[in-house]
Amino acid sequence: MNNRLGVVFVAVAALMLLAWTSLFTVDQRERAIVFQLGEIREVIADPGLNFKWPFIQNVRFFDNRILTMDTPDTERFITSEKKNLLVDSFVKWRIVDVKQYYISVQGDEARAQTRLAQTINSALREEFGKRTVHDVVSGEREEIMRVVRDSVDEDAKKIGVAIVDVRLKRVELPQEVSEAVYRRMEAERKSVAAELRSEGFSAAEKIRAEGERAREVIIAEAYRDAQRVKGDGDRKASAVYAKAFSENPEFYSFYRSLEAYRAGFKNKSDVLVLEPNADFFKYLKSPGKGSK
């Protein structure tokens, strides 16, 4: 009885071991290659449960997702102006032909990334060498990434890889060049500011001169109008006075003498040197006989 149970136990264990070594699962994020005695037997792209012959077949799994290769260090590239630029970039790639990928790089992701890095570096150097700093930084940056992506993708197909995207994270000048560029930009901005201030001062002087001229014209016209009005008033006043005084000459003479007395004796310090019988005192001597 015990021997029978032992046989059953061994048989069950053997079946479990056989199932464990014969069955495998391909995840939806993976692709698999079945090898038989070291040679590629089958490529499995669909997820699910699969069978292999135990002991003579083995399986390797490869990531089917989009992978990222980021440059660990900043690279120096030279533009058409012979100026250095510091560039950081990254690449999105994925395995599209698992069999070719294994044949080319033995399925080693590090070797694949090394191959891609060399190709991308060469393509970037070629594109940077055709363009100026301005083109690289802003003018044709999208075009550079597109050209590099297409160029690298052609080479990547040889190892069963597709390039999804190539991006430039940072493009900047080296520190020593940046300082020189900054000083030049600062000098240019100061020159522009000085020119604008000069133009503003010139415009201000022009406006001020025009204002002064307009002021002088307004004052002159106002003075002219005032003198005209004053002249008209004096003329009318003289006509009124003449008419009034012509009706009573004696009163006019008396009024004029009073005005002369008021002006002559305005201050106590005023001194008049006249003869006592001068006409100036005729209304003081006989107010009612000024005409005699």
C-alpha cells in the first residue's frame, strides 16, 4: 500500500515537473522566442499560454513596450559657424522584429542602445554641422529632430528596432561662450537703449520748442487783441470826454487842474518850484474865476 502511494506521488510530481517545464505564458507586454538546441524555433507575438518541449527547448522574453534611451552625459556638437553647443537628447524606441533583434545584438538591450547611441550621435553631428546656432536653438530644431529620427530609423531596422521619437532636451552654449554672448547682447541692448533715449530726448526737445513757439504766438495774439480792445476803449473814452468837456470847457479846465494838483501833491516829500502868480495856482487863488 505504501509502495503504491509512493509511486502515485512520484508520478504526480513528474507530471507537475513536466507541466512546469513544458508550459509558459507570454505577457501582453512581451514577445518570446522559442529555442531548440540553441536555434530559433518559433517567435511568439500573441499573449497567452504556450507549450514547449521540455529539456530540449527554452524560451527568452523580450520587452514589447516603448523603451527610453537617455544620454547620460551632455554631448558637444559643432555648428556650421564652428561654435560648440552642449546638447542633451533622448530616444524612444521599441523592438519590432524580435528574431532580427536577437540575431543582430543577441537580444542584449545594452548592446542595442550602444548601437543606437552611435548612430544618433553621428546623425546629430551631421545635422548640427549644416546649421547655425540660431537654427539649432530655435529656427530648425523640429526639422533636425525629424531628419535624425528618419535617418536613425533606417539604420535601426537592421537590428529589428524602430525609432519612435528623437528629442533634444537641452541645447545651450558652453559657459565661456555664454558669457561672451551675454556681454555682446548686453552691449547691443545698451546701444539700443541709448539710441532710444537719444530719439526720445530729440522728440521731447521738438515738442518743447513747438510748445514754446505756440505759447509765444498765443501771447502775441492775446496782446495784439488786448491792445486793439484797449485802443478802442481809449478812443471811445476820449470821444466821450471830448464831447462832455466841449459842452463845458471851464469844468474841463478845472478838472484837469485838480488832476494836476493830485499828482503834484501826492507825496509829502514832493517839491514844486513855481512863481506865486503861475497859472498852476489859478484855481487855488480864485476857484470860481479860472477862465480869467
